[in-house]
Amino acid sequence: MKEFEEVNNLLSELQNKIDEINTQIGLKQTEFQVKIDEIKEAEYQLDQVFSEKAELENILKDCSLHTCKYKLSFEEIKKSHIGQIEEMVSNQDFHFFLSFRKDYRKSVIEDHQEVINKYGYCWWGKFYKKRMQGGDYVKLEPFEESISIDDGSNVARKLKEKVDQRINKGKSIYLYSYCPNPPNISLIVCNVVDFFYGPLRVPYENRTNSHPECSRIPEYYFHKRENCNSCKQMDLSKCKLNFLCNFWFKIDSIVELENVEKEFLNLTNCFTQDIINYAVPIFYPLLVKQKEMRDYFPEKAVPIICLDELKVEISSDERGHTKIEKVTNFFVDLNKECGMVFRRVEDRKGGRFPNEYKIQHCEKDDEILMVLPSEYSISGNPYRFVIYLHKETTASQKAKVEHRIRTSLKL
């Protein structure tokens, strides 16, 4: 009996051992399955990585081919126009067009206006390179979209000559700047009073004045900057630009245009004779012209001076009826009062006129119709004269001359 109990106990212990072993085997099988699942997941993730890597390589390869293709196409477009650009610059009355990004600065307009308010003008630059961490500059134009400023290119020089000529003649030149960032797209226009190009860091960097021109550039253009008003020339140890510019526009007024779409429709690209198209970004700054002449700053119009001696011409039919010396002296004196802007004066027949000084409406920008009272006529009848201004006179310049006439005669 005792032996039977010992055997039974031994069997019970063996069964417990077997159950314990089976439990451990089950746990190990579960752990093994978890490892198998983890390995499968890792293999899946690895397959995904290889797949995405291959896809990315294909995209980069395709992108590289397309970039090369588009760059070659772009170069062909530039070559097709470069032969005409000098002639175009010389023969067209153009304005400048740029775009700007508010991610560089949220208050681009306000920053430039602040400098204008303080000094009477500021410089607006076309960004060409951006300073990176460490001090190197990288180009912002992958296709070299800018008009060349190299010594071998005459285009920039022609631009400068044309701008100087127009400003000297009192003709307006505008810089349009467009911000395409939604939702608040905007278009501003600036009145240009000088134009500068070159690889130098700031306009007229080598001039020695009471102040360097970098003091008339907004703060955000600079990586670091010290008090410019204490300098007579830009000091690279004190000032470093955050952006390098290849073209600079000296402006004295800025206005934001209300109807952006309407203004765009009034502008054409001088090179393509079509509306402005950013898909073909050639020759920045873009040169544009207005379909319909618009003067955004009429208060700044300056009549063109005529240096030749004023000619007052009385027709043979009217010589016997006109006090020629008195008429001549009147227009010579009036011309002096108006800034020597009369080119020629002659009598104009026809019509009934009031017996008083009066400016009459005339469609032509270079002509002013004016009535002199009867005291200038032997016959006692008032009659009309036409004052000829410079042939390139604008509507705003004519309006300024008419205002000077009215002021002089207290009309």
C-alpha cells in the first residue's frame, strides 16, 4: 500500500512537471509568434522604405530631366529675344514690374514708406542672392531670369540711359510690385526718381557723401547694421546685407492700387506684347507698358523745359488786327512765370470768345488753347492763341502748366 502511494505521488509530481513544461512551451510559442509578427512588420516596413526610395529616385530623376529641359527651353527663349532687347529698350516708354514675397517681411510696403517719410526717398532692390547661415550667398533665380549686368551686356546700360533721359524730361517712370501671396494679393506702384544696376552691395557705394545710400534702405535688407548716418561710405565691418540686389529703384512715393485685376489688364510685357505671364519669367525686372496712360502721382509732374527762344507767330491775316508787340511781351513774360516751357505760340482763328483771359479745352497734351481779351487786338475783338509745349508732354505736365498760367493770371 505504501509503495502504491509513493508511485501515485510520483505520477502526480510528473504530471505537474508536464503541466508546467506545457505552460512554458505555450509562453515561448506566444513569444515566438510575437517575434515572428515583429519580423514580418519590420520586413513590410523595409519593403515600403525600398519602394518609396525607388519612387523618390524616379521622381528626382524625372525632375532633373524636366529641370534641364525647361532650362534649355528658357535659354532658347532668352536667345530669341536678346537680339531685340536693346532696340526695344531704346524705342519704348516702359515701366518696371517686380513681385515680392511677404514671407521675407510682413510689412514690405510700410518699411519702405517709413524710410520715405524720414528721408524723402528710399531704395527698393530686386533680390538676386540671399545670405545663408555661415555667410555664403545663394542665387534666388535658378534659371538666371534677370537682365544681365555683365560688362559685355549693353541692355542694363541702355536701361539706365533711357531712364535718365525720361526723368530729365519730366516723364514718369513707375515700378509695379506685385505680391501674389493669397488670400491678400496686392499690387503697388512706386514713383521712380533714379535707377541703379551693378554687382555692388548698395547704389553708388563708392561715392563719398554726407551719408551712404545704405542709410536709405529698409532695415530688413540687412543681416547686421550700425548707424549709417555716422558713416560717409558703407563699412563692411559694420553692415552686412541679408539680400544682394542687382537692380535698385530710388522711389519717393508708394500707393497701393485698389483694382488689381483692372491694373493687370492695362499692362503688357514689352517683350511678348502680351499680358504679364509668370510662366515665362524672362528678363527680370520685367519691362511693361500701359495700354491706357495712367498717372498715379500727378502732383509730381514736372513740365519739360524748352531751351530755344520762344517764337510768337502771328499769321499775315491777323497782323493788321493784332497788337503784336504787346502779345509777344505777354507770352514771353507768361513763359518765364511758367518755367520756360512754351515751345511756340501762334494765333488760332475761328469761334466766338469771351472778352477775358481764358483757357479752353484741348485734347492734345502738348497744346494749350488760350483766349486773350480785346485789349490785345487793334480791332477790339478777343481771339484765341495756341501755346505749343514739348512734344513729349504728358497730360499731368500739361495740367501743371495750365495751373501755373491760372496762378500767374489769378484766374
